[in-house]
Amino acid sequence: MLTKIGKTKQDVIEAANYLKMGELVAFPTETVYGLGGNALDSEASKKIYAVKGRPSDNPLIVHLSTWDEIHSIARPTPAAKKLYEAFCPGPITMILPKLPVVPDETTGGRNTVAVRFPSHPVARDLIALAGVPVAAPSANLSKHVSPTSAEHVYQDLGGRIPMILDGGECDVGIESTIVDLTGENPVVLRPGDITAEEIKRVLGEADYYKGEIKEALAPGMKYKHYSPSVPCYLADEKSLKTALENLTEKGINAVVIATDDTLVTLGNCPAISLGSTPREAQHRIYGALRDSERYQAAIIEDLSDKKEYFAAMDRIKKATGGNKL
Ligand code: TXA
Ligand code: MG
């Protein structure tokens, strides 16, 4: 299959027609690129799992363009409305009780549905023109690094889908914050640009999920995620240099992924910068992980002691599996 890269308004109309016909298209959001299909069409959802090679018990996020559309797929709670008013459109996903119209294939057989209102104008246009809720996981092959540019999507899914809408580099760079609103208190299942503290300010309550990842919770969390195709390791600022030397001695051409402040202390070595702020680190991490695939290994700076890097570190821990040298 030939994959068209779309950029014009006409291309967005064409992409919306693909969605209406039950086909899949990739599109930009402010977080990462999504692989979209009609969320109400079980065959389209099945295609999403097949194209990504994703386990079918890992449910999809349903993307909407306006609040009113929520009543066609979910039973929103007062907390959902408050979060919508505070953060949407934007990088937050809410887990809510679902309506029967949403097929089991979309929600992995759950009685809940994940709902998100992306802010990227191309995503909003696409959903509005398609006139259906759009199920979309990140547009990467299962277990690989999430895509933050149309080129990343092409690397993974080129030839597998008819169209990729190119909306430039994603602003946020890591996936949306997921908050479960079906329990007594809101629980953040996946950290993102919007923090539990910010949610708490709006709802009065909210905590990060701390327990063991069980089947019943965000199932995606139990899988290996966000990993480049080369081995990658975690090292704190002080041990980066020795880690690099160890690998070099073994004849392994490794790259260091770290913040600018740390990189200047290392001197001349193969390096990919995470910038100098938590937002820059979030924006750059997935591109950095993909770029590291040009080397034989990657050593990533452990930023766990800096609270503001919590969301970026969540992805770094998943990419490295917490492995140290
Ligand atoms: O930023 C994002 O959220 C991106 C863009 C494309 O919108 N999408 C995304 O989708 O990250 P995906 O499929 O890669 O991650 C969806 C996560 C998975 O961990 C999944 O288990 C969880 O959402 N999820 C979906 N529905 C759920 C539900 N009903 N209950 C609990 N977790 C759910
Ligand atoms: Mg994903």
C-alpha cells in the first residue's frame, strides 16, 4: 500500500473520508501522533490492533472535538466537566463509564472508555469532518517509541496505512496524562504534561497510582513500552562517564542522552541533548530515543531526584526497564 503524506486542507478532508469508510489514518496531536479509526466501528478497531501489532486487551483512547460529543459514548461525571473546563482541549485523557454503543474491540471489553479532546488544529478538524469519535493509540509499532513527527510515523507504519497527516513536530512530545474518574477519588494512571497536583487543584483530590500494575488498571502500563531497538541504560549524572567508558572499552559505540547542564560536564562524547527544562526534555525524549538507534547502545541520564522531570522519567524508566550498567 502506498502511504500518502497529507498537508493541505483537502488532505484532511480525504483523511476524514478514509475514517468514515472504516480505514485508518495517522494524524498529529499536541502529544504524539495517533493512528486513528472510527471508534464505533469494531472492524476499524481490529485493524488498529493488527497494524500496530498491539495486544487486543490494551484499550484505545477515543478522541472527540467538542464536549457535547461525550454524551454519545460515555457517562460524564461532574469531575469530568471540571477537568474539561480547566484543561481541554489539551493533553489529558479521562476514564469514564462507557455507553453500550462503544464496541468491546475499542475498549478491550471494559465497561469504561478513555476520552480525550486533543488541541492540535489538524486533529480537531479531522474529528469534526469525520463526524465520528476517533479511536487512536500512538502511531508506532507496538512496543516501539511513540512518534512525534510524521517522519517517525512513516518509519513504523509506512506502507501499512493509506495516509499520514503531517502537522509538524508535536508540541508536548509525550502522551497525555490519563486520569481514572470511575472510582471514589481521581487517580492518575499515566503521568503527562498535566500533573496530579494540577488536577488536585481543580478537583480537590488526585493521586498518582502507586500500586502494582494489575490487569484491571490501565492495561497498557504492564507492557514494555517506548523502547528503542538498541539496549539502553540508566545512569545518574555522576556515573554517566564511567558507564560510557565501560561500553567503549567493550567496543560498543554508545551515545549519552542527557540534559545540557550534564552534557557540558562530560566534554566531547557522542551525545543527544534533552535541553535544559522539564518541558524540553518531554518534547525531545522520543526523538532522542529514535536517534539513539543509529548507535549500538544508549545511556540515559537518571533525573529521578528532580520532581519536575517525573513524566519524562516515567518514559525513560520504561525505555531502559530501569537497567543500569
Ligand atoms: O496522548 C495520547 O494519549 C496519545 C494520542 C494519540 O492521543 N494516545 C495514546 O494512546 O497514548 P495509547 O493507546 O498509546 O495509550 C492508551 C493508554 C493505554 O495505556 C491504555 O491501557 C489506556 O490508555 N486505556 C485506554 N482505555 C482505558 C480504560 N478504559 N481504562 C484504563 N486504561 C485505559
Ligand atoms: Mg502508545
